[in-house]
Amino acid sequence: MLGKTHHAGGTVAALVAFEVMRSKGWLVPDCNEFVQLLMMYPFASFGSIFPDLDHGPDSIPSKDPVAYGINKFLRLTGAKHRSWQTHSLLVTGGFCLLLFSLLYLLNTFMSGSIEVACLTLALIGFVCGLFSHLILDAFSTAGIHIWPGFKL
């Protein structure tokens, strides 16, 4: 799938998540809703191409220092494109669970702070983009891994 398709999928996922959050009353009170959507969008966009940072260094979809660092790390772990390290529900779900656990711990120490609210919106956007990538790739012929060794 092309990067622009993944970006579009991440955008749609962020918009759906934002609308769900708005309808359930989960947005940050006393903060402009549009600003909150703008907080989510760039992270959803990055999350939507995050699994493809396992490409070779010359063909990674994002050409910024963070993407190069992640690509270098993935190369050191032996990840290949569409490997279980980056296109697996088990690994990706575990990674997201770790991020939300760290956010929960941070929230216990800084409850009600605007910084935690901003991090929460950014993380929700990132996770929406990440899972939209996996959903779109699951519909391709190469598929994705449910867990290492078992492809969907």
C-alpha cells in the first residue's frame, strides 16, 4: 500500500476517534475542540506510517531524524519489511499497552495537568494511525501477522 493511502487511513481513524471522544464527553474541558483535533492529527499521520519504518534507510516514508533513529533501531533488531516486529497485532498491541501504561503512571503523579492531557491526545492519535495502518495492510495480499508465525 502507498504512504498516501496510509496517511488518509490515519486521518480517517483520528477523525472517527475524535468524534467518539466528543460524543462521549472525553475531550479536555475548557479547551477548544478544534485545537484538540489538531493535537491528534500529526501523531495519527506519523502513526499511520510508523510500521513502514522497517523499510531500507533510503526508502523509509518519513525523512526526519526520529524516523531515521527508529529505522536504525529496527534494522539492529533484524526487522525486515512486513515482519512480525512491525506488522503484528501482538507486538503492536503490546507496544500500545506499554505506552498507555506509562501514560497512566504519569497521570497518577500529575493528575489534571494540561501536559498529560496533551500527551493523551497525542498518544490516541498515534495509536489510531498505527492501527489504521495494520487494518489497511490486513486487506492487502501480503497481510499482517496476528502473532509471530501466524499471518492474517
